[in-house]
Amino acid sequence: MQRKIASSEKPFFYDIDTIRKFIAGLSMSPISILQGISGTGKTSLPVEFAKAIISEAVNYSGQGRDNTPNAPYRICPVQSGWRDSMDLIGYYNSFEHKYKETDFFQALYLANLPKYKDTLFFIILDEMNLSRPEHYFAEFLSKLEQKEGERYVSIKAPDEVLPVSISEGGNMLIPENVRFIGTANHDETTLEFAPKTYDRSNLMEMPKNQERNIQPTTDTYNVSYQWIKTQFEVRHKAYCEKFKEFINSDDVKMLLMEKGIGVGNRFEDQADRFISTFIETGNPNCKDESLAKAADHLITTRLFRTLRNRYDLDKHNLQSFKVDFDILFKATFGAEPHNADEMLNSEIDKK
């Protein structure tokens, strides 16, 4: 994937761990949030990935009759005025007797078509935090907690104005092969995500995209979703257990508790899937190193994010926390928690 994306018409040079975290996130959760400054390739990563995994299949190449890509992705720009689900999926206009479709509605409808049934399909919410996802995306956050095959979104309109593939009663399925990718900038025009969104997502801080010496490739692929689904099964259970033992150890629990950080069952379940897939995408001879990187990513993005901009924590308090955590992390995983240290140092420098 790294070589294929670097060989595209407009090449992007993602480091290998960024791609591994992205793939592991697809296994961990239906939602990924890619954060970073403009130009880091937040939108291009899912777009180029979607193109790469079906590059061998002719029917996914080029543009369709409506000048939209045949590849399994759609980009849906989020607007700053969005307040509820109608802004996202549209609404029925009783005066015109028509359903006002949105880009998101069309993307979800497209993902339900037989053509895309057996491939990963990305719905990219571009600049997701221009409005609060907890408002316009609230129904989806709840639906995605349900079992695959039982996730239906209610489309409130008379049956006669809805496409035939939407079941009677106005229910549209969220297919199991769909992944929602949110991109996020952080400036004066954007909003912070609420814990409800973070807790259901794989959060990635996108590094600056810089040219790397990546060998191009002409290889093509046709990767089915059913094959990917089997790869996403939890393996490497001993490594997953090692991580859970670490975060549930008395020393770590006490350290986190002092800062008001809790660890829930959802996080542990997601960690199993992330760690297993991250290890599976890495060097089979370096599983311990992969576990340390996965643990560092999960702890930094899911647990330590609550330490950002805390006014009740002074410089000495954070420095002491960092030293204690580093000792515990290195004793268990045999490596430094680079992501956690970078984030904590950033907070310490603000004090």
C-alpha cells in the first residue's frame, strides 16, 4: 500500500507506521478521525487507499456517467451550519413532494449497491469538526454500536419517493463494509470533538507528508472485503492480553486515576482489534516492537487526550506524571513511549 500510494498520479509519501495505524483503525472501529495541519494528506490517504485496493478491477477505474469516481469512496464536505441529521442525510420536502438528497445520502445509498458489496467503501466527512459531529452525526454514532446487519438509518419520507432499494418504512442499511473517515483541522473556525466521538474512533495525528525514498510499483490489487474481514479477526491474543494487563495493573490504574482517566470495556475491545491488526501488518520478527508502538498510539490518543489544556495540572505535576509513566511503560514493553512523550512535552511547554 505504501509503494502503491507513492506510485499514484499525484504521489503521497506516507511513512509505513501511518499506513499501519490507518489499517488497524479500520479493524478497530467504523470511524477514523485524521487530524493534522493542511497539506498532510488527511483526505488523500483514504482516497488513494480505496483506489489501491481495487486497482486491478476495471469496473472500479475512471469516472462514471455523472463524473463521480467508480472507486469505492465518496467525499462529503461538512458545512459549518449543520445542526442535525437532516443536514447530513437530507429531508423530505412535502411542498415539492421530493426527498432532498445530500452527498452523504447518495454515498450511503451507493455503498448499498451490489457493485460495492464486497469491497471496503469509505465515506469521507471532510473537515468533520466545522460543526459538532455529536449533533449531525449523533444517530450514526448510536447505530454503529449495534450489530453488523442491524444498523438501519431511518429516512423519513413516503415510500413512493424513495429509491426501491430502501426498505419499506424508510430504512437504509449501513453496510458492514463502510468506514466513515473524518478529517479535522484545528484552527479558529473548527470545534473540539466531544468524548462521545473520540471514544468511538481511531484518532490519528497525521505527520507532515514529506518525500521519502519509496520504490514505486506497478502492482495492482483486487482485495475483497470478505478477505479483509478474515484478516481483521483478533489474533496475537497473548500480546493483546499483555496490553490489558498493563493498563489494568495497580500502578498504572493509580497513575491514571489521579488524573481522572478511566479505562472502559469498549476501549479494551477496540484495543484487541487494533493491536492484533497492527502486529499483523508488521514484521513478524518484531512483534514486541509492534506491540509497543500500538500501545503508545492507543494510550496517547484515547487516554492521554484528556490531559490536553487542563488548567488544574501544573508543569511539575505533568513532569512527574511523565516520568512515572515512562518507567512503567518501558518496564513492560521495553521501549520508550514516543507519542505519549511528545504529547506530554507539548503540554508541559504550555505551562
